[in-house]
Amino acid sequence: MQKFVKAIEKINYWLIILLPFSVGIAPAIANSIIGVMICAFLLEKSIRREKLFSVSLPVIVFGVFMIIGALSFINSVNIHDSLKGMTKLLKFLMIFLVCRGSIKDKPHFKRIAIAVACAISFIGIDALWQIFTGKDFIHGNSIQGAIGIARATASFPGCNGLGVYLTALTPFIAGLALFCPQPSAKLFFTLAALIGSAGVYLSLSRGAGIGLFIAVFFLGLIKKSKFIISILILLLLIYPFVMPKNIKDWAKNANYNPIILLTDEVRVGIYRNTLHMIARHPFIGVGINTFSRTYGEYRTAEVEAANPTADGYYAHNNFLHMAGEMGLLGLGVFMIFLLVTLRSIWISFRRYTDPFLKACAISVFAAIIAYLINGLTETSLYYSRIVMIFWFLIGLGLALRDGIDGSESKKEY
């Protein structure tokens, strides 16, 4: 029996390493890996007769978040859809619990970091290949376009999906490139981060680009790297002069309106309609996982006259979408969950003395921030394929919180 439990542990050990790579390849592979991870984790805990998880503030807050999700059933127009929403929350909970409970030593973190670097390099190269050939080499996806400019999707069905994926993981590798002391590791992670960044640019996803930029700028400030900060400021100053003519013309036609430039006119209309939805159901929303089903009911004549939108839209903003489905109460609890989780990761960064684990902590912190910034213009917490990366990052952060290799970060906080 002891050998059987060890085998289960080893399975989860490698599946966690493969998870971020699998998300970039195909959703079926990623979901299969997650399913086996969860089953193996539950089986191991059952055989050992251990608690499923240790109680901590992030887990408690997430539990409250799930309770609010259940309360939102009161306003749900489709109980079946809302039950699916609760199933998704349970899946997210299990992803970060499995990662938190299974990552226990520095070698495991190193292998995860190498796998993530390989994943963003592979997808970034696929994006470059797609731009030059018109097809990606994983699924044969055709290149997409907007305002006459080619946009890469790589193995994802849309450009913004590629942007979300790479923006979630590239800051993690960029942080390791900045903070790892070993020259060989620094070179490896730097090359991977540059390829991932190129993929983000080729997606032409504005939210992804802004999220990545702010995350790397933040890492440069923490590292006190004058070189990184100077390069980023220089890029910011130069880009308006070297950007493609089509983008310049589009910006001019939008009268350089910053809101339109960051989103677009249709999304602004969706945001206004979503605010109307929230005003009608401010406390517990219209029901978890029913936003797109009910969106059409909350379109206003004023908004539709200026920016017509169709039924079935997502909010294209994580926070508005969540407030629409689960009310301001649900959004507020989720924000508390983010704050306590990020605080835990930040304290881990301050307390670790091991250079690699310290680098991992600040890099995970930056990656989560990048994902959330991107979520201001995308409903990335509701992309079924990519959202698992977010909860994977949460799991990494909470594993660091609980302590690796018996470090001093094991202390409760």
C-alpha cells in the first residue's frame, strides 16, 4: 500500500509539471490531466486518512465565495447552468488545493519553471510560425486579422486567448530571469520570456500587452533594475512613432479616446449594459454562470442606439462579469480572496532566503497581477480552457505560503 501511495504522489508530481504545457496544446488534454490530478489527490488522502486540506484564510474566503455562488441560485433563470457554475468553482478549488498540497520541495518548483518556460517558448514559436506561414503547426489554425493587420492565435481559437495564456505565464518566467542568480538559468529564462513576449505582441491583444508591460515593470522596480525600467520606458516612448500605420489610422479615427483605444466601442456598450444588470440585482446577481443567457434582458435603448450588441455576450471584464452573476457581495468576497492570497505570496517573498524560491514567489505574484490586469478588458476568468492557468498560479503561490523544504516561510501568517 505504501508503494501504491508513492506511485500516486509521483503521478501528481509530473502531472502538475505538465499542466501549463497541456493548456497550450489542447483543452481535452488539459482537462484529462486535471481530472487525474484530482482523483489521485483524493485517493491519496483517503488511503492515508488525512484531511483534504489544512484550514487557512484563503481557503476559508474561497469557501464563502462558493456559498455566495449558491445563494445566487435565487435569481438564476437556469438552475442547470448555475449547477455547472458551482461545479466549475469546485474544480478551481481542487486545482489550487492539489497544487498547494503536492508541491513540497525546490526541485519540483524548478521542474515546473522549466516546463512553463518550454510551454511559452513553444507557443510563442508557433505564433511566429503562424504569422509567416498563415497556419499554426499544432492545430493548423488560420491566422486572423483586424484593421488590416495579421493577428496570431497559435494553438488557440482566438487572438485574445493566446494573449491571455502568454500574459499569465510570461511574467513568471521574466521574474525568474531577473531574480535567478545562476547565469545559465538567467539566460534560459530570458530567452523564453522574450519569445513569450513576442507571442503577446503578435496577438495584438491590448489587455494582454498592458498586463505584461505592467508586470515586468513591477518586477524591474522590485529588482531595482535601471536597465529593465529604462528599456520599458524607452519602448513606451518609441512605439507611437513605429507602430503600424493601420493602428495609427485606427487611433486617429477613434479621436485618441483612451477608453476606446483600450477596449472598443462595442465593449464600452457591453460595460454599460452590465452596469444596468448590476443595478437591477446588486447583491447576489442574476445567478452564477448565467450572464450570457440573461445579458439580452439588460440591454438599454440608449446604449443599443449608439453601440448595438447581440444576445449571449460575456462582459469582457472579469470584475463586471462577476458582479453581474454573483452581485457586489460575490465580487467583494473574491477581491478579499485575491488580497489575502497576494498578501501571503508577498510575505513569502519577503521571508524566503533561498534565491530561487524568493524569485518564484515574486514571479508568481507578478503573473497573477498580469492576469488580473488583462481581465479588465477580457473575461479571462471565464475562459474554460485558460482559466485553469490562473488557479494553477494561485496553487503555486499557496504552496510557497505553506513553505518549501521546511523554510522559515512555513510559519503561519
